[in-house]
Amino acid sequence: MSNYKDELQAFFGENCLLNEPMHTHTTYRTGGNAEVYVYPQTPEQWEFVLKVARSENIPLRVIGFGSNILVSNTGIGGITCSTKKMNRIVVESESITAQAGAPLDKVCELACKAGLVGMEKLSGIPGSVGGAVYMNAGAYGQETADCLEYFDIMDLEGRPATLLKSDLKFSYRKVEGLPPCIILSAGFKLRKGNFTQLLAARNSVQHSRVEKQPLEFPSAGSVFKRPVGDYASRLIDAAGLRGLSVGGAKVSEKHAGFIINFNHATAQDIKTLMDQVRQKVKEQFGVELELEQILWGEFED
Ligand SMILES: Cc1cc2nc3c(=O)[nH]c(=O)nc-3n(C[C@H](O)[C@H](O)[C@H](O)COP(=O)(O)OP(=O)(O)OC[C@H]3O[C@@H](n4cnc5c(N)ncnc54)[C@H](O)[C@@H]3O)c2cc1C
């Protein structure tokens, strides 16, 4: 086997890092190292890294802002590709095109400032555009899919394609029909509205987040999806789990749907706490909470 790390380092230069600590790339601020961490920025660079991964049979992952991912203590092998350096945003009369690594909140801000309606309630979601499309991120009754028109991808063979929203089925934090791919950019269709009202709506959402969410601690937002007809946070609270802790991880006292890293939590602390919460809610209410967050690497049960 040729040394794929040398190949990537020669091609990407300073945009290829070895043994990169993932606590610096995830909002939980914990987790082990990524064996190889690269920043592809152009289609040619994506094609290259995909070709290396395919030819050497190396696992390849894509990360946006790591705001919905928990990386295990022992880290992740293979190649992790960050979209962070692909962050161009273009605002046109009633649409916005953004590269996958553009901050979703920045896109929302520009939309509001341009008097464009449709994304204002997504303000404050701390993810990238690619992560928002992949997760169909949403808040306060608005979802990414609502204003999404199309997105550009590259499949794992390095072939580009454009997918229309109508090609896929988007539902609550779920996208069905998406092939394994890299999301490169997305186009949003918005409509003209009132600039002052939009900024007020954005401010109100931002204010509500500060008031209700434990933003002063590292977390990855809501741990579990909303079960049908209920809220995970209500069930967790009703089960008496607010404030429950494992090591440096704790069920937030401010918002029981969040697990916070309040004191140098290991990823395993967080995972063990997730399991305890799920088990106790199941025991008390018979409801199976489904994880919204994504686990990367090996964890103990
Ligand atoms: C304080 C806080 C509040 C939050 N509030 C909300 C909220 O209100 N609503 C909500 O929906 N979420 C919320 N989240 C969760 C998170 O911000 C969203 O899920 C966000 O969309 C994740 O984007 P990301 O760029 O961080 O993705 P990452 O966490 O980096 O990745 C998530 C998944 O998307 C995949 N992915 C990312 N980019 C790409 C790409 N370009 N191509 C292919 N796959 C890709 C990754 O492989 C991974 O599987 C919150 C998180 C925090 C920390």
C-alpha cells in the first residue's frame, strides 16, 4: 500500500493535518484525534481526496462545523474532510447561493439584511450550510428544506451533480434519498419582504436562544429528536434527569434537551449520559428517544 498520507500532504500542503485533535473542530469541545484532516476547496481537490480514499480503501468523512457530532475519545481513523474553507455566499435579487462551509447564520443574516424572507428563524443555528442541508436543520417552525431550491454534490466516485429539492424527501431532521456524497453548495429561493420585520424576527430568535439554551457551555444542541407529539426535553425533565451528570457531562439545568460539557467531559462521559437518559425515559414513559446527534468512532456501551 502506498502511503496515502504522504500523497495527501504533498497535494494539500498546509491544508492537510495529521493527528488533528477533534476537540478543536467540534462544539462539544471533546474527542480524540482525526488520523488525517484535510481542507479541500475546489472540485479538483475533492476529486483528488476521493480518489485517494477509494484507491486505498480508506474511510472518508465530511465535517462542517462539528455542531452535531460527538467524536469518541479514541478518535477517528481515515480521512476527515472539512468544508470550512469553502465559504462563499452570493446574494441575488430573490435567491442566495452559498458554499457548503458558509456559516448558516451568516446566510440568514445576509438574507434578512437584503429583505429576503424564508430563513430568518434559522438564525443562530451554529452549523454550516452543508450540515444544515444534510440534517435538514430547523427551528421555530422553519426548516432548511423550506427555502432550499437545489444543491450541488459530488458523489464518492468524484462525479458532480445537481439535486433539486424535489428529488429528495425532507422531513423533520431527516433527508431521504440522498446518495453518499459531498454537498458542495446550496441554492436557496427566498421572497421579498420587509427588512425591519425580518431583522426583528432574527433578533427575537437570537434572544430566545440566549434565554433558553445553555450557550455558555459547549454542547451540540438537542441530543434527541422530538418524539411524535411530545418534546424530548419535557420527557427528560419529567423523568427527573435535569442536572444528571457523568464525569464532566451533565443534562443541562437550563434546557433538559441539551447535554453540556461543563467540566472537561470525555466523549465517553457524554455517550454514557446519553445512554442513561435514553434508558430512564424508556423505563418511565415507554418512549424510545432517537439520537439526533451523530457519533463518530468507537464508544463503550
Ligand atoms: C448551541 C446549539 C444549538 C443548536 N440548535 C439547533 C437548532 O435549533 N436546530 C437544528 O436543526 N440544529 C441545531 N443544532 C445542531 C447543529 O447546529 C445542526 O444540526 C447543524 O445543521 C449541523 O451543521 P454542521 O455544519 O455543524 O454539521 P456537522 O456537525 O459538521 O455534521 C453533521 C452531519 O452532516 C454531515 N455533513 C456536514 N457537512 C456536509 C457536507 N458538506 N456534505 C455532506 N455531509 C455533510 C456530516 O458528515 C455529519 O454526518 C444546534 C447545535 C448547537 C451546538
